[in-house]
Amino acid sequence: MIAREAQLAQRNAQNTVGIRTQVPHEQLPIVIPQFIDEVMAWLGTQGVEPDGAPFIRYYVIDMDAELDIEVGWPVATALEGNGHIQAGVLPAGCYAALVYRGVENGIKGNGALIKWAEGNGVKWDRWDDEKGDAFRARVEFFLTDPDEEPDPSKWETEVAILVLDGD
């Protein structure tokens, strides 16, 4: 399940464009590919290529209710969105990250990173929100192109969470 073990690494700020929404966890398999394609089509109308793998960013997580998420693409330079598609930035800082294999292992992959962080004294840049667990930057990057690898059990995803300053 784990394709690359957890590690800490500094990352630069990354410009993004995406669609932000609130959905129940069960809707992710529908929303993610729809929004990835929609944002990619919009980038095409702008004459812009993505600068990395598509992502889902988790702003607030409540697995029993709704997730506040953004689905989109990293871009090399800041763009202006169109209202529905919004420009954003993944903040610079130290991230803990690992890569897991198989879309069915998303919860296990995230759990493995969280368990690793607890065992290594790593604290997240997060806070309690009335709607759930809020994060300054918690992202999953979809590293495998489904057009190149049709088997979802072989898809690789990187989960990366911003570490609290000072860790």
C-alpha cells in the first residue's frame, strides 16, 4: 500500500487553480474527476499547461458530514480565475508526505501519515473548526494518469500535510 515512506521536506509556495466545494465523503469519486477535467478544460482555454499533478486540497474534514475541498491543478504563475474556478496558493513550508498505492487505500494512506507524525512528534498546522478538522494545507496529489494506467489499484497518490512552524 505504501509506495514511498513518510518524510519531511521543505516546499516552495505553489500557485493553483481549482474549484472549491463542500461535499460528503461518498461524493469524492464523482466530484474529483469531474472537477479535474473541468479545470483542465479551462486551463486549455487560457493557453496554460499545469505545473504538476492534479490535486484535492482538504480545508475542513468531517467524515460524517461534509468535506470542504478544492480540486484543481498547480500552475507555474498566478492566474485569475473566473469565479467558479479560483486562483489559489499552496503555502510554502515544511510538509510531511508519503505516497500510497491504490485509490481504495486513501483513508489508510492518510492514517499511515498521521500515525507516523504522532510517532515522530510532528504537529500539523491545523485547528478545530465548528465544521470539523481544519488545515492550512492538506493535499493529495494524483500522481498516476488514469489514461496511462487504467487499473485504480496501481494508481499512486501523494498525501502531504503542512507541519506547524517550529517543527
